[in-house]
Amino acid sequence: MKLNYRPEVDGLRAIAVGAVIFYHAQISFLGYEPFSGGFIGVDIFFVISGYLITSIILKELLTTGSFSFKYFYERRIRRILPVLLLVMLASLPVAYKYIQPYEINEYLKSILYSLGFSSNFYFHNSGLEYAVEGLKHPFVHTWSLSIEEQYYVLFPIILFFTFKYFRKYIIHILLLGFVISLGFADWSSRSHPSISFYFIHTRMWELLMGSILAYLEVTLGRRSKIKTLNLILPFVGIVLISHSILFFDDEMLHPSIYTLSPIVGVSLIIWFSDKDEIITKILSSKLFVGIGLISYSLYLWHYPFFVFTNKLGLTEGNIFKKLFIFGIIIFLSIFSYYFIEKPSRSKKIKFWKIGSILVIKFLIIAAVCIHFINLKFHPFLTKYNDEHKKFELNYNYNNFDDRKNIFIIGNSYADDLLSLFYNNSKLNSNYYFYTAVGDVIGSNYQINCFRSFLEDNKKICDKNFFSYFQTQYEKSDFIIFHEMFENPNTYLSSNFDKTIKLIKKDKKKFIVFLDDLRGADILDIYIHRKGDLPNLKDLNDLEKELFKKVISFEKRDMERLKNKFIQNNIKFLTRSELFCDYEKKKCPLIKYNNKLYSDYGHLTDNGAKFFSIKGELFIEKLLNN
């Protein structure tokens, strides 16, 4: 029983990959992001995959009474690995040259996990938040590929034995699995969002929706024959999908009961599409089908391209740059479809030949990754890339002396600021500095500890960060907030209204230290490429280049934050105001042959000492109304 080709399904693939690409491109118009829900394209892919794979398995079972696992997995290998390995190989030299040294291990490990189709577990365990941190990791998009492959391993086995021993209950089992998985997804998205996003048990219901459609079609021998519904419901389906792409956003619970909307939309099109109906005709057009055919290559190529061009600053400013990048991605996708995908799937080429080439590529990629993970190829960084001093945790915070208490809240950046103040003896004679630091695991603050410089050291941690903040807040005279603002789940972002309400009520002096000094790893990148410290002229150029990045970042990304604080009458100070020389238009990177930054923004011990004199200006800003 042969599968009938359905061009409108390729059209759905085009919508799915287009939504994902435009979402990752972060396109905005007059401050509005029209593809804020484009991530839903992955969910569309899941439904399509479930539908096609189940159709293949069931039709073979009904026709032959058996199922060839060998042939099934051979087809999957031909379909998935050739282009995936090509993209990985192509990314390696680019990553070596342009990925920051401190990120290289994460990149290499993500490739290794992707090779084993388990990158979804890796990114979850790494605490990577897809929507926020994605464009830093070239292969984060392989998490969805891993889920599909895990499904391809498990589902055929389950369906085969269900067909053999519980044939009349197949639809009941599929429906039960759908309901249980959707229930897990909805519950988990509220309590364990990272697990809900990355794991197969909370995504299975989307794949099973496609499986249910396939089962009904195969067993009934048809899809809908009701003309009126065939004319109306595909349009309803495209409306549901469009609404999700245009109006969903990263703040919503996903996957959850809300995700049913686009999933139902895809299902309506698959089940009710008809050659005489307008939506089916559009989806079956050459444009949509063409994009659908290269959708797998598009999906694989676009993300590493976006990450690397983003790191190089090539996507900033001119719209023609972005269009040029889009053009390259489309060209590469067409090339890999016609010269890699199609030949690899052709039965004319023996599988052992393709398999041999794939094994060689696989081993090369794995060997390169393992080699560089274990190789310490940054001798300078090994010597100087010391972490900023980790201070002891203290319990005895009630024994404050006559000094004013300054409470610093945030994350590792708050630790940096504490270190800076600690190295200023004049300030420490007048003020007592202490912090509550949240260590991020996934998107939640799991461990929150009190840090200070008192001698009687004990550990204090609290899993309720805001509750803990309130306790320490009552003992403070002044409050400083400092953390990286890029992550919307950071402390001040998620607790902004509660924090401001509390501060306004008590009229405490409060200042936000805005993190605009990104890209301090520009020195690490130079050392990584040249293998040595820069000479005086190169160093001067690097420090001026960093200043340009700071100014660009302030104009592009900091304005919204500044306006938020101005509207709430909150004082703020940017790091560049203290750490950079605006007259000479440069930000220092090395003093006395020592680095000031350990990575993209954190201070070394030497950096904390060097900038400690600036602490007096900071306190002056805090105290003066």
C-alpha cells in the first residue's frame, strides 16, 4: 500500500519552517514583532512527522502483516544524517575562529549530544533558556530533531506490538497517550518549564495528534468527504495557525493547553484539505511546495548562520545585510537538497556506500569535538582567566556595627560589585556591603545565598528568593541591584513590580547598576586567534572597539530599560560610565599585564582591584538625590 503524495503537506512544512526562521530572525516593525509566536512552527513539524510516520508503519502492517524495522531506520538515516553532518562539518572551522573561547566547550558538547540525538537533554541540563539564550548556541535547534528521533525509535516498536497483540485497541491507546502527554505538558509548563519544553513526554501529544489522523485515514480508507466542511475547515485551520504565529510569545505557557490551538489548526488542514478548496490550492502551489521540499535543509542551515552572523555583528543595521544572509541560507538549502538530500534518499545508491560516508563524517566530527574539549589550547586564558573571588557565606548578619548597610542583590554580577567595593578600604570603613545572590538553574532561581565579609562564616540559602530578599531588605540602609538584564527570568525582571512597590513604600535609597558593558571577551577572542597578548597599538584598537560596542548596545537595547526606570523614578548608573573613558572613547581591558575581565563581562580579581576606586563615585551617586 503506497503513500499518496500530498503537496499541501509540503505547503504546511513551508509555513512551519518560515515561522521558525522569521521568529529566530527577530524581525520587528515599529517595535512590534509580527512573528513572536513563530516557535510554533516546530509544533507543526511534530504533527506532520507523527502523521507521515504512522501512515508509513500502518500501511506496511496492513499490506504485509509485518514491518521492516531495518528498512524503516535505513530511510530515517538517509533522510536525516547526510545534511545534519554536512552542517556540523561546515560549522567547525567557523566556530573555531569566531566563537568566544569560554563558549567553545559548550558548542562542542552540543554537537556531540546532537550526534547522539540527545541534545534536548543537554540543553535542559545546561540550563539554557531557548527563547532568551538561543542565538548564542549554533545547534540549540537540534533539540527538536532529537525529540523526533527519540519518537522514531520508540513509536514503531510500540505500534508494532500493539498492532500484533492489541490491534482493536490501537486508537484507544493513541488517544490515551495523547491525553496523558497533554496533561503532563500543561502541568509541567507551570512547574517545570524547561522539562516541558525540551522533553519528549510533554511533546508526544503533538506527534500523537498526527498519528491519530493517520490511523483514522488508513483504517477508514479516506479522509473527510463532507464537501461543506472541506471548504470551510481548512480556512479555520490556517486562521488558528496564523493567530498563533502572530500573537503567541515567549511569555506564554508552552507547550500547554494553549498550544492546542495551532495543533488543531494543522489537523484541520490535514484532514479536511480538498483539491477544490482555496487553502489547499495555495499550500499546493509551486512556491509553498518548493519551500516545503527544502524545509529540512532550511531548518538546519538557518540557525548556525544566524548565530555566527549575530556574533560578528553582521545582522545589525542595514536591512540589506539581513536579506543577503537570507539569500545565502536559501542558496545553501537548495544546494544541500539537490546534491545531498535527494541523492542520499535515492535507492540507486546502495545504503552501504552512504553508510560508509556517514560513518567517516561521524567519526571525524566526534574526534574533533573530543580532541578540542580535552585540549587546553588557550595557555594565556588558562593562566589569567581566574574567576572573580568567591566570598564565604555568612550567617551572622545581625552583628552589624555602626557602618551603614548596603544590600546588593542580583546574580554573579552582584558578586562582582561586592568584590569591587571590598577592594576599596575607604568605603569599607564607612559601609558594610553584603549580597543575596541567586544561582540560576534553568529559568528558576533554585539556590539563593547570603554573601558577606564577616569572619564568622556559615552558609545560608533560601529557595524563595523574594522572601529572602525581604528579610535582608529590612536590615539594609541602601540597596544596589546588579545582574545581566538579557534574561527576562532574572530577579528584577520577574519581581520588578513587587520590588519597586516595597522600595517606594519604605522610601529606601535604591539604584540599578545597568549592564551595558557587553563584549569584554573581545580580548579573549584576539588571544584565541593570535595566540598571544596584543601589542600596545592593537590593545588600544581593541579598547576602542569595545567602546564602540558599548555605545551601540546602549542605543539599541538599553533605551527600553532606562525608560522603565525613569518612569518609576529609579536612579540608575551604567557600567560604562564607571569602567570606560568617554573622553578617549575606550574601555580598558588590560592593566599591568593582567586581564580585567574573565569573560564577556565578569571581573577578574585584578579587575575588581583596578575598578575599586570607582566605587566611591557609585556610592556618591546612590546617596545624592
